Amino acid sequence: MFKNKKKFGEIAVAQGLASPADIEEALRLQKEFLKQDSFHKKIGMILFEKGVIAEKDIEFILAEQKRQTSLLAWFYAFFNLNK
């Protein structure tokens, strides 16, 4: 529904918390975890475990995603775009 919501990695890079290479590596590792363990490990956890970002950074990014989702929901409702 809200296709313009930025992804975790996009926000991390935009805020200078991670590099594009960090995100690419985390996404690669995420795919490996899924193949080996059938377990979807969140990109934030991978970045945290690699020492790229801190717990407070994860909280900030998730709050930013939530804020964007709320703004998009308001926009869609205000302009009646859900139809």
C-alpha cells in the first residue's frame, strides 16, 4: 500500500549511519541466513552484530520508518487515494 516508505538500509545510508557497501553486505548475509537456516534475520540486527550501527541507531531508523508510514497514511486518506 505505501510503496514510497524508505527501507531500513536507505535510511541508514541517508543518515550516514552505514555505507552502501555495508547495506549490500548485510543484504547478502541476510540471504545466506535464509538459505541456510530458513530464518529471516533483520538487516538492522546484522548491521548491529557487525558493529556498523548501535542499538540507538536501530531505534532511530525504525521510528523514522514509522513516522514516514504515518505521514503516508495521512496523505492517502486526505487525498482519498486508497480507491
